Amino acid sequence: MKRSLSLEWLLMSLGLLAVVFWLSGPQQLSRANLWLQDLTLPLQRHQPSPNVVLVLADERSLSSIGRWPWRRALHAHLINHISSGQPQSIGLDFLLSEPDLDYPEDDVVLAQSMARSGRVVLPVVRGFGDQPASLPLPMFTQAAARLGHVHLPMDDDGGVRSFYAREGVSDQLWLHLGLSMLCISQPERPACADTNSKQIPSFGTWQRDDRTYIAFAQGRPPFAMYAYIDVLQGRIPAQAFRNKHVLIGTAATGLGTTLPTPSGASQAATYSVELVAHIASGALLNQHAVSASSWANRAFNLVPAALGLAALSVLGPSAALLACMGLGLLTLIASALTPGWAHTVFSPAAALLILTLAYPLWSWRRLNAAARFLNQEMQGLRIQGLQINTQAPHKRGDFLQHRIDAVEQASQQLRQLHQFVTETLLQLPSPTLACNRHGHILLANSAAHRYAHSLGRTLQPQQPLADLLDGAMERGSLQPLWDSSCPPPLDHTIQREGIDLQKNNLLMLSQPFTVADEIGWLVTLVDISDLRQAMAQRDQAMHFISHDIRAPIGAILTVIEMEQHFGSEPVSALLIERIQRYARTGLALADDFVHLARAQNALAQRTPVELGAVIDQALDDTWAAAHARFIKLDWMPQEEEAWVLGDASMLRRACGNLIGNAIKYGPVEGTVFCSLALQDGHWCISVRDEGDGISPQEQARLFAPFTRQHQHAGSTIPGIGLGLAYVHSVAQQHGGSIEVQSEAGQGACFTLRLPQAAPPPMH
């Protein structure tokens, strides 16, 4: 199914791109492209040049002077007045190809005024009949500074949007009147040199070159406009035309030629002389644009069309629709902005047409494929035994709706079955995960999520199992418990024991399973930490019983046997003292072992206990040991009572162990400091000695049972490492903690933190 759709998309894309390539060629979809250009015209904000002004023979001038044509002496007087203001050029948009038969002397006067000005540009038009071009009268042609054509081509819809920069006969070409005016003040412009012929060609055909789109200036009106009569009578001072390009033409009803020009999405009538002003202004400000080449225009249309087709392939229906709409809008905006910054006009109609057609066409193919797929799935589910009613006469809807209803019914049955299996898996007490052959998690029960949360991690579908077991090492080999780069074979059950980052002992059972020709793993993680701890405690107890308790008892028996065989005198006091010391050592070891086992396995009583009194009792218990080593016990009782909930006897023994350790490992004639303070809702019992201190390596294992520091392992200081283990167990039983701060040569400070409790009610 997926391969069939991919092939259909490829064929459809190739066909539509071929259509885009053809429709984006020259003269294709011309009316649509012109309409789009007009639609985006408001985005092209062209500023008018302030150096272009118009003098118009308008309605008021006609009513003042009389009917047209006027005497050419008036034109001469007008030119003299404007020239006195020293304009850059004067464009006279009047045809002067015939003599004035009524006032022939006016022609001489007008020619003389043109010659004196030296800035007048006259129009040239295409000839009729045998004459290829129509120039002004020879006297006017020689008097004018330059000539320029005034033709404006019409587009297919009858509007005027462009002009040809050069028109003429054969190789004798003239610039447009608006461009030729600029050559008066800027003769160095590239096109000015070879476009100033004043000869009438004897033969040839009319030619046009360099079509350019007009940059219509904004504003209503965009240029300064003066009435002909106001300038003629001097009401407009000559200084108003200083350094200006002045266009003189007609703009009256029935007199001036009007041409339809674009104005947004519609067209408006514009006098030809105003169009010449737009051309001159755009050339002055370098705002005009040319059509893009055929290949550039094809590329401009092919890129958004290809992106839109790609979006249809990889995105969903809604996203693909938005993508096609966005690409169409971007294409339209790009075609509107490129004339401004690239001076190039693109025709986007082909791309917009394909982007509009591609979405419904591909949606139709998708719907057809979806209907076929649903029909195949219904047949497959019926073969597998699901009872599916594909006939729904009581429901209205088309063929696709009936298939959707049937799939919904089958999906409901499958969901119920999946829910049953999932609920069964979720209730398992140990973390259980279903993974694919590559070790990616497909399903995890609640215990697995709780285990991941305890590690500070989260489980996501398709997450590698190695992420959950990251840092867990197999016991013995120290290899990763699950190595994603080397998954176990899928032919037998895997059982491994390891340790995770929290030092939990895990038993990983991995059972392969097969569903729908896909092989996966059912992985169960069993926490055997309690079992391992029990085994370790058993080993410690056996070691303690076999070595530490047997040692003093064996020493007692040895002394007695030696006295029996070799002694001849009555039992000496020294022998009695030695037997007593060995017996007390064995009794102390047994007591420590019993108390540690009780602290680890029995729950502490929860009664109000005042810690100041507990410390006083612990100091009394250890006074004899301190006195024997001439050690001072520094303790300042609190004025405030320090109440906690706990077992007074266990707390007393824990404090006695801390003080006893400080006495044993501190220097002779030293001081043991005891303090009690309240910090963050916890009572803190601190015991500090002045001994050799504890290294950071030793601090990490200080509270483990049967552990002693290396510097004291072979010393005469009694102990087997149960005292601090007992304190640690008591702290945990009471919801507190035990901490140590020490540096080499600076002694050690042990702090027992216990949660503060309210004082007991007074009776």
C-alpha cells in the first residue's frame, strides 16, 4: 500500500512539474499573471521623483484660451517662460509633424524658442504607409535637443503596464520620450549616445527593444501639476521649474489620450503624458523592472511547486494544506517584492495553479487508497475470526463511512483484548517490560515506571532498554547488564544478576517471544537486594561467631590448660585479671552483635525521649573509660529540652558508642566535645575528638558492619567495627541520619540527626 502511494505521488509530481515547466514559459497564462501583478501592486511602494513636473492643457486652460489646437506662438511663449527657470529638460508631448497653415510665422517663433532653450525633447511616432516613421517638421527637429518615441504597448487585457526603452526603424532607434529627457542633463547615460538621430529613414520596418515594466509612483497625484494657462500668464514663477524635468501635454476630456493602467485589482484611465512622467520618474530613481528570463521564471515557479508536492508526501492533510497555502502566499509576496529589490518581474500563475490543484488531487488519491486499505483490513480481520458487521443498512453514509464504522468496531474489540493483556501485565509486582528484538521498550508495567522514577528517569515508547539499565553492571564480569550494541541471542532464556546505580541487586530474566512474525523480549527485573543482604548478614554472623567470639574464649581455655599442666603455684591475680579481660571482651562482642541485630531487625519504640538526659546517661556510662585515659568530657547541657520520638535505650547506647569511639581513638589526656543543637527541624548530637582523623576513602565505608580503619586494624585498640554500624541502624530506625566530618590530623566529628518532636503533654 505504502509503495503504491509513493509511486502514485512520484508520477503525479512529475506530471504536475512538467505542467508547471510548460505554463511558466513565455506568453502562457498571460492574463492570470497580469491580474496577479495588479493584485500585488499595493505592495510595490514606489516614491515619485520631486524633479518631475507636468504642465497640462486641462479643462480650465481650454475654457480660457479656446478650442484646440492653439497657436504655436503660445507654446513658444510657454517654453520661453519655463526655460528662464533653467529646467533640466522640457518634454513637449505634442505632434508637430504638419505646418500651421493659418499662422505660418508661429512655426518659426516656436522653432526659435526651442533652439534658444536647448532642452526641448519632441516625440517621434510610427509612420503610416510608405513612411516608416513620422518625425516633427524639419525646423522643429533641428531645433529640438533630442527626439523620443511615445509608444506604449498594450497587454492582452488592454492595459498599459510597460514600455519599450528603444523603438525605431532598423538600426535607427530612439529612446522613449521619458528616457530621452534624462539625456539632456545626463548625456553620459549608456543609452543616450546612439539614440539621437534626426534623420528620417528611407526604408525599413519598425522595431522595438528592451521591454521594461513601468514603476508607477504612488500618490494622487504623484507629481506636481500646473495648468497651462497659469504658467502662460506667469502665475507660476519660472523658479518653480529650476532643475526640473518638465512635461507639457494635454489632459482634458476629448483632447488628451487616456490609457488603462493598473490600480490594485482594477484599472484606471491615465493620460499619456502622465505615463511619460512615471517613466521619467522611475528611470531617475532606478525603479523600473524587466521581465525575468524564461529559465529564471521556470525556476521561480518550479521551486514552490516542488516544495508543495513534497509537503503533500510527508505531512498530514491539515499540515499539507497549510503548507500549500503558505507556499502560495510566499510565492505571491516574492513576485510582488522582486521588482523593487531585484528589478525583475516574475510570473507566478503557474506555481499558484499547481499548488491549488495538487492538494485536492492528492487528497482524492489518498481517500481512494484509504478506502481500498479499509476493505482489505476488514477481510483480514474476518479471516482471523473477529465478528465484524460490514453491512450497516440502518446507517446513512457513503462507502468509506461504512468501512470506517467497521474498522471502529474491530478496533474496539482489539482494544478490549489489548486492555486485558495490558492490565494483566500492569499488575505484576516486579518491573516487567516488553521490548522488540533491538531492545526498544514497547510496553512497561507500573512497577517498571516506579523503578525508573526511583532512578530519576522516565520511560517512553520506543526508548532503548539500555537507557533504563544504564550503569547497571553484571555481577562478576562487570559488563553492562544489557548491552544494546551486543543484544543477547533470541533462541533461549537469559538470566543475569547485576547491581544498578542505587546499589540494588537485580535479577534480570529475559524471555524471547514471537507475535505476528516479530520476535521480542519479555524482560523482568527482580530486586534481590534483601536476599543478598540476608546472605551477607549470614556470612558476617558466621565469620563473627567463628572468629571474633571464639578468639577470647579460646584464649581463656588456653590459659586454663597451661595452668593445669605447668602451674605449680596457686592461681595468681595476674592470671585471674587476664581471664576476666578475655571474658569481658567476649561478652562485649556478643552484646554488640546482639544489639546490632536487634537494631537492624526490630522496630524502635516511639515514645517521647529527652536527648539531654540521654546524653547525660551516655556520659555516665563512658566516664570510667575516659577517666582511665585521663580524657576530659566537655558537655554543656541545653536550657531548652530536646524532645524526639524513639527508643531511649537504643539512643543511649548509640550516643555511648559515639562517645566511646571518641575516647578510644582520641589522644591520652585529650578532650571529647559533646554538643546538642537544633537545625532545620532536627536535633543534632555532635561528638568531636582530637584524634588522627579519618581519610575520605575510609569515610565511605565507615558505617558498614565489621569494618575498621586500616590504621587501627592491627592496633591494641579493641573493637571489630560494630559500634558505628549500630549507630547507623539506630539513626535509620528513628528517621534520622549519621554524618561524619574529618580531616587528616584534625580529629573527627560525628553528628547524629534526629527529627524534632513536640514535648509530651503535662499531667
